[in-house]
Amino acid sequence: MSPKITIGISFRNPGHYFTLALQSVFAQTFTDWELILIDDGSSDDSLTIALSLQDPRVRVYCDQESRGLNIRLNQLVQMAKAPYFLRMDADDVMHPQRLEKQYQQLIQHDRNTVIGSAAYSINAASQVTGLRLTCSQQKSGFSARHSFIHPTVAASIEWFQRNPYSEDFIFQRSQDAELWCRTTDHTLFVNLSEPLLYYREGGTFSFSNYLGTSLGLLSLIYTHYSFSHLRFFYLFLVEMIKLAIVCIADRLQMTEYLVSRRYRSLSSERLQPAIVALSIVKQQPLPLG
């Protein structure tokens, strides 16, 4: 029988974070899943770890090439056997109930729905630092670019097949923003307020990655607003100012401060269950051969 959910992970040199990401898959309360791992040209030991997993639910693919996340995500969709597809990044961590909670929502909505969630922010030491909230209302056009925290999304396999990620090089770092802007007018976007992912933000900032994302966003601005010169130049100017601020912060080694502004602090009452759930993942053994 086919699994109910396909989890797709593309990885390229995730380092020691990879083990915790894999532990979070095996720590799920919902167990009717398959895991597809695609190596995108790693030079660390992550491929060795992936190949050592001894579980029939796991498939590993390697072509010894580095093709980019947008292309790999489309490959993962093509390889999936389940009716629902869920993605995550190789350096993030799933809450133990992520699959259970999102599957309940997926089967309650029609198959033209994308389900995301809030997320806990974690630092380089895998400590919970705050809470990343999500959009409460669906937006249109360029405003839809931040509709989801990308590694939290899940949808029917048919939806991903009908709406593939753009493989244009300009969107290699902003493939999610392009997808949400392109599909928001004919798709229901649902964000769960419950955090179902530990999103790694601290200690992972890369200015080159941020620059790549900005170039993709500038392309989206042109696509949506080239007919309106005033709106186009306003949004273009805003993105350029943001890019300049990040560039200066990077030179002054202040990017961690900018990253910290993305999330909210947690009260001790809300922090404790986040820590407990993460500790369950950290104690989860892997079926290594």
C-alpha cells in the first residue's frame, strides 16, 4: 500500500544539523509516511548518513550534481508515491506532531489547499529562541510572497504537480515567493497558528543567499508592477533599501540582530512545551545500518 504522506528533503552540506532533521522524521506520532532524500552535490558526510538509514520507508537519490533547490523540489514531487506531499529543509526540525496535525487539516480541506504553520525559531545550538508567526489573511499579487514559512508547507500531490516550482535561475533562492504569488488567486492558503516546525535562523545567515533572494523578489516586482511605474519604483526602492541595510549589517557583523527581529520572544509558559517536544526529537534513535 502507498503511504499517506511523502516527506521530501533536498540536502547539500547540512552538516551536523542533518541528523537532528532526520530524528524529527522518525519521532513523528504519525507513522504512515515515506521519506525521499535527494542529495544536491554534498561534499560532507550527509549522503553517507542518508544511505545508512535502514528503513523501507526511506529512499535516497544521488546524481552527484548540484542543481538547486527549486529543481530538486520538483524532482521530489515527481518521485512521491503518497497523495500528500510535505517538505522541510535539511537543517530544520519537525515538531513530533507535525504530520499528525497537518494530515488532519489536509483531509478536511479540498485538494486545492496549501497548509502551513507557525514555527519556533532555533539557533545554531538548536536552542529555542522565539516564535515565528504566519500570515493570518490570504493576500494577492506580490503581497503573497510571504504567505508561508516555506519548510512548513504541505499540500496534495496533485497541487504540486499542477503548480511546479519555477526552475528559472533567478528564482533559485526565492522559489517559494514566486510560487505563492503565482498561485494565490486560485488556491486556498491556510496557516495553522500552532508551531509545527523548529526553523533554524540563528548562526546560518548568508549574505550571498540573501542577495539571491532579493534578485528574485526584484524580478517578481517587475512581473507584477511593470505596468504601474509609481508602484514599481516604490517597491523597487524598498527592496534596494532593505538590501543596503543588510549589506551594512553584514559588514558590521550585526546580522544576528536583524534575524532576531523576525521572531517574537516566548513566555516561560509557552517556551517549556517547545523545549520538551524538541528534547523528544533529540532522544529519538535513528535506524542506522
